[in-house]
Amino acid sequence: MYRITKEFHFSASHQLSHLPGDHQCARLHGHNYIVVVEMASATLNADGFVRDYGELKPLKTYIDDTFDHRHLNDVMREASTGENMARHFYDWCAARWPETSAVKVSETPKTWAEYRP
């Protein structure tokens, strides 16, 4: 199986107000997010790629236009947890690129959530 990944960055704020008031995520705060998209295929296309990285530019545009420097509570339908964001980006990518196999979202250098069906 061949696997590729591409990383995207954005900054945004969020608040998980459903958590107890003393929980740090219940307060308004922000992160410098990293979204890593993984694609996999048993075969390569005629150019020798799983998928050309340049074809992933629409995801960068979507992230920049919809999420970068935004308040995630205003743009996410569900709670803006890393887990929900990983699923959101996975669904967005899989609808466009069938090779999408997983998406990982990092809120800090030491924490991340992954969605892999």
C-alpha cells in the first residue's frame, strides 16, 4: 500500500462551553491547528502518484476561506473538538478524493485527534 500525507495550517479560536466552567477548554481560547491528510492506494496512477499534491490545493483554499482566523463555534455544526474537526475534514476530502484514508488534526505539538474509517 502506498501512502502520502500533506499538512495544512491555520489559526482559530474556539470555546467548548458544554464543559465545566473550570475546564480550560470551556474558556475562549485559540490554537495554531495542523491538519494532516493521508491518502492511500494499492496502485499508482499513470504519473507514479497516489495523487498529485498539487491537486489538494482546494483543501487549502477551503481551510483558508472557512477556518483560518475564525471562531470555530461559528463555522462548525458540531462541537469544535479535534475529533469532530478530523471527521469534518475527512468527509470533505473523501467526497473529492477517494484515496483519502485518514485525517489528523493537531491543536498543539503534543495533542492530536485522528479520524480513520
